[in-house]
Amino acid sequence: MISASSMSVLLVDDQTSIRSLLRNSLVQLGFVHVAGVRNGIEALEHLKANPTHLIISDFNMPDMDGLELLIAVRASSQNAKTGFIMLTGQASKELVQQAISSGVNNFLAKPFTTSSLKARIEAVFGPICGA
């Protein structure tokens, strides 16, 4: 069992409200190391200095979208094994297939609940404790 309090999570979404909802759900689950950025470019900058266990990223963002971020993360030897959950409201089958081909670990549909978020994280890492 993995301890939520020992894991670091990076939230990547251009909407502050979505980042806040995700952060609140993660805190309820026992996560304490949660950072948030607005797009893939900011995420890559954050990852240079901050080792991260899990990235939860929106598909659609300005400057660098979630798929571009996923591809960059998987290409980096430092972050290639980082868990990656794609957050999506509506994504085409083509985008979903591209994400799967690029190494996404799971998907989380909007709107989400704390329990659906926990289930997606546990599908990647196994049972988590902390809440």
C-alpha cells in the first residue's frame, strides 16, 4: 500500500477552479504535496526542479496541451515513469487513442468525484492510504 502523504502530485489545468477541486479532493485522500500549474509549459518547468510521482493533466489547454505534455514527459528519462492521468470533459476517440499510444496511465472524466479520482489513482499505483 502506498502512502498518499509521501507522494507528490502536479495538477495541470488552465482553470483555477478545476485545480482547486482536484487539490481539495487530493487533500481529503491524504495527499499533502500538491502543486498546480496552468499549462504544459509550466508543468515541464516545474518538473525540472521537483520530482513528481503523479501528474493529473487536462487535455485542452493553451500554449501546450495535455497530449503534448504527456509526450514530453514520456520522452524525458527523469520523468518517464511518472504516473499520468488525463483529465477530460470531452475528448475525441482519436485524442484518447493518441494518449494511450503515448503512455497515459489512466483517464478521469469531468465532472469527477473524490471517489472516482481515488479509483483512477489506485488503478495506477495500487491501494493508497492516508484518508
